[in-house]
Amino acid sequence: MSIFINEQEKTFHLTNDKISYIFRVMENKQLEHIYYGSKIAFSDSVSRLVERSFRPVSVVEFDNDLITCLDSIKQEFPSSGGGDFREAAIDVTFENGSHILELEYNSYKTAKGKTKLPGMPATFANQDECETLTIFMKDELSGLEVELNYTIFNTLPVITRLVRLHNNGDENITIERLLSASVDIPDQKYDVIHLSGLWGRERHFYRSPAEPGVKAVYSTRGASSHHHNPFIALAHPEATENHGNVYSMNLVYSGNFLAQVDVDNYYVNRLMIGIHPNRFQWKLKPHGEFYSPEAVLVFSDKGLNGMSHAYHDLYNNHLINPKWAHKARPVVMNNWEGTYLDFTEDKIISIAETASELGVELFVLDDGWFGKRDLDNSSLGDWYVNKEKLPNGIDGLAKKINDLGMEFGLWFEPEMSNSDSHIMKEHPEWIIGTPGRFRKPARFQYVLDYGNPEVVEHIFEMMDDILSNANISYVKWDMNRNISEAYSAYLDSESQGELMHRYILGVYTLYDKLLERHPNLLIESCASGGGRFDPGMLYYAPQIWTSDDSDAIERLKIQYGTSMVYPVSSIGAHVSAVPNHQVGRITPLDTRANVAFFGVFGYELDPNKLTEEEMQEIKEQIKYYKRNRELLLFGEFTRLASPFEENETMWMVKTKDKEQAIVAWFQVLSIPNDGYRRVRVPGLDPSALYKIEENGLQYTGSELENIGIVLTAPIRGELGFDDTAIMNKRDFDSKIFTLRKVK
Ligand code: DGJ
């Protein structure tokens, strides 16, 4: 049992062998947060843990009790304007213009397992894997009912939270703000961590001291965005990759979000996450209900790696489609950087022939196969084949690719249109844009109104037609612009504040419909690279194109940051040509592959431009990946040295039974007359002996942990080395060490 309840005191304690989370009903029937962190032994009463103090100049709950000021009581689900002046989790407006909520505890329910969240992606688990507590609260005057749902996973330091609102009154209630989770973490100065960036450098790692005031990351762009990820963490200032306390939240949602910490002047840190309230307004009619997206809360007392292990485990086992979650993914050749839009069937076939010779398993035809798409200013939304480029149609091309022994995948950008398209000419009302205002283009394109079910149905039918008439096993679902001038011709004037949320619900509906009709489809999500890399997408698309920046050195930071939350099995990573198309850098072919191995691996180049020597090297790379992909994709991934701090980056994967590991070392610049270099490998069996496949050397687990693999070793002759080092003297050098336990 993982939920303990003291009926008398009305105290709730969610716990497993890693974490505890405690709250209670206080005198005014609101919920008070008591504790969140490392597991503490269950004790029946928590009244002695309640903290109160007289706070001058504060609003109090009871006339005769000066210590009951909500502004300094840790709240479980704070509302706005009633004496707690910090950031709220919920805010509504009633028909008389008032907004005060008095949410009082009513009852609770516990159940094994967790129920499906209607219309939205969420984690899932069996009855014996988690337990759910639902707290029922009510605002008596208005009839608004609030359900707080908490699911604790039995073996992970994870609690998921979501909120359901139900209007049990007879007036409309406008939801102005509804966050999925809020936790007040007291008495300690923390560092705030987030993943932020831009196109081409997504999810870089940021850490800074949290100070009084609000630190927020967010998106108001209609997608979770390149700019910030729906993730935030508070780390003890001394917490490192492997030690110390970290509290974190991640939102299973792909649209506008807000993730923030509001540090009050007593150093209570209110950590919160949910749909961004900006331009969000949802009319809850009598008997109407509204669900928030799900928030995932991970607490780690083992630093950032401990946090990441929990997210990776959770997402690989309880979020990603089980059909793919543990399945080796095919090695891909994508033609985008090889041809861009300029291709014919012959050109594609000749690339595919070489790809097949190299050992590639799946060929993906990217943008440019439909309508009159010769430039990127035309045809989005016209999902029928361009017969000038592909005279045998998609079906004919897919057959030829299949005949070469590869599966076939196809690119779509289902949410978009160009002005030069049939869809936009025939249905101008299907495009998002404000009447009388200039509708701004981005990459010559406009966003379809997925808040309108007719639009979703229309696109579904077009895509279904293509997918049903050719042997397509993979779809790359792209999305290349954000939403501006948000306004829907489908919604009435009072419902315009619903558009951004309805839009993303429409995207989820299309994913659901496509997967229901084509359950074996493997979908790669993409948004100009990593502009929508979030758990919501991961629920439908087991892998996500991490960034349009395919340069190996840039990827060190991008993949390192992404790995904070997302498993290797979700990180699309391809080897591309040099000079790199995004940054012009020339990196060695082995380093390009060594970085991409720690992801869903593939190539994104014209293989017909490779030299014979490069072809041989790539054949070996593909063989290596195929031999080791289960370990690379699903092994426990641990970061060892950060590209944000060092010239060197190191990371590793290992099997849980410690039988095998792959360790990677990368350097940016070569340093003349540098110090000795080693790669320390933690967490293997200390007394066992491990052999390195690449050089035959053997180390014990304790040597690996404490001394490390020596990179500057005086190895000569007998092992085939004629240099004094395993490292090469070159910029952008890298090494992979494949370790297997020999005894
Ligand atoms: C952006 C994607 O990130 C690229 O990989 C490619 O698919 C292009 N769009 C195609 O337009």
C-alpha cells in the first residue's frame, strides 16, 4: 500500500520506498502541503509538522487567530485573491465578475492503477504498478467542484498530478488559469534548472540561483517550442549529477505551457506547471467538465542523473507506445539534407540503392513529394503525389524501396497550408487568423484551425488515403511554424480563448485517429527539428527529431540537455555530411556516428557522394549500431562530463544487470601538451572484470570507477597500437568503449 490516510486528522501520505508526499486538510477545510522529498517513515499524525507564525501585515483566515495567514502557509492547490498573494494554480471568473474561490475539502477516493485522461496523452500503468488518490473539493457558493488526482508509482520516485473541474452550479464559470500541479517547497535556497534554446540549439542546460520573485519558462507559441521545454527543476545548490536533492516537473502537453518557481520572501519555493494562462479562457457551462494535462513530478536524492533515470524509466515503460517502447528501431536514411526539395524518383532510387548497400533498414522520403512542391512556398495541405517527380506514385516508390530490402517512410506536415494550395483556396476559413488583421506568414505558410473538427477529419482522410494505398511503415510528422493572430472562424466570440488548447487537442485527435487506423505505424515527431519535443508528443511518436542541427559538436549540448528528461530511445540522431549544413564545421565521420549512436540512429546525406573509404566506415558503423542498439536505446543512460562545463563530454549506457556498458568520450578542441585523460565509469560490478571490445584491454569494475579508462596510455606493439595514446591528436576527437563482463 502506498497511500496512507489518517481519517481523523485528514492527512494524506503518498509514499513508496523512495519518496514521501504529505498534505492535510486544515481548519478552514483548504488543503495544506506538509512535506515532499525523500521517503520518511509513516506516522499516523502529522499535526506536529504543521508550521505557523505571526506574519505582520497579513490577511488571516479567522478573526481571533493571527497565525492563519494563507500567504505563508504551504498550499496544496492555491487559488487567487483570497489572502495568498503568491502565484495561484487556479483562477476563475463568475458571471457577476467576482473571482474568489473557497475550495473546501469534501471527500477522497483511492484506487489501484490510474484511469485514462480523456482526449489527452498521459502516462499509463497497470493496477499493480501504481495507486491513485483523488481529492474532491467544492466551492459551495458557485458549485464548482475540483478533483485533484495524484498517482504514485510503486517503484519510481514519481507522482503524476492532474486536475478535473466540474461545474455543478447553474451559471457559466470562466476558467482563467488552471495549472496541473503546484508544490510549496520550503526553507532552502535552491538552484532553478531549465532547458532552453532556439532553433538549432534546443534544450541547452541552464542553472541559476532561485531568488525571491518569479522565474518562469513558458511557451505562448501554440507548441511547446524550441525556446523552452515544459520542464523545470529545483536543485539543492550542492546537488550534482550524482548527489543531492532535485525536485522537478514535466508537463505531458505539447501546446502553450508555463513552468515556474515563485520564491516568496520566506524562501518558500512554489514550483508549478500547467497550461499557460496567457490568452487561455475556457467557458465551463453548467455540468461541463475540464481536465488539465498531466504533470509528472520526479524527486531525486541522487542528483540529476537520478532524476533522469526516473524520467527515462517512466517514459520507456509508461508513456511511449508499448508496441515501440522496447523495440529496436530501424536505421534510417532520410533524404532531406541530401536533396532538399530537388529530387526525382530516379535520384531517390539511386540514393536508396546505396543506402541499402550500406545496411540501412528504412528509407524516409522527406518534404517535396506532393502537390507542386518545388519550393517551400507551395502546396502544404495538398496531400496528393506530385507525379512529375514521382511518376509511379508513392505506392510505386514504396514498392521499389521495399524491393531493395528496406521499409519506406514518408514526410507530412499535416497542420499547415500555403496560400498556393487547394486547401487554402477552397477553405480560407480553415486558416487561423484574426478578421481584419494581417495574417502573418512564416516560411510562407499558415496554420490550419485544428480547433475545428472538420479540418482534422479532412486532413485525416487525405493522409489515410496515402497511407492505405502504399506500404508505408513510418511517418515523419513535421510542424514548421508557430501560431500568431490566433483566432478561429469556427469558434464564437466568447470561445476564442479556447483556441490554443483546442488546437492541440485537435492535433492529438489526428494522432489518435491515424494510429487507430494504422496501428503499426512508427511516427517520428518533428517541428523544425526540436520545436515540439515533449512528453505529449512522445505518447504518440516514440521518437522525435531532436534538432535540425546535425553537427556532432552542437549535438553534444543538445543531446546532453535533452537527456535530462527524455530517454535515448526518443532522441532522433543522424549522421550528416561535412561541411555541416547548419554550422559549416568539419568533423570526423567516426565522431559524427559516435554522437548519433546515442539516439535513434540514421543518416541524412547523399550517400552517392561518399568516398569508398567512407562507405566502408559507414557499413561498420551500421553493423555496430545493429549489434548494440538495444543497449544504446534502452540501457540506463548516465551523464559523466558536461559539454556546458568542459572541453570534454562523456556519457554512458549500461544494462541494469551490469553485464554490458558503452562509454563515450568526446573532446571539442585538441589541446597541445595536455594533461593525462581518463574516462571514469561508475556503477559497474566492482569485483568483475570487463573487456573493452575496441582494444582488448581489461579492467575491473572498481578500476573503471576509481581510475577509469586511461586515454593517454603507453600502449605499443602487442595490442596493435603504435602511438602513445588511445586519443588521437585532432579537434573533435571521440572514442567509444564497449565493455562486456568477462568474469
Ligand atoms: C524541418 C525539419 O526539421 C527538417 O528535418 C525537414 O523535414 C524540413 N522541415 C522539411 O521542410
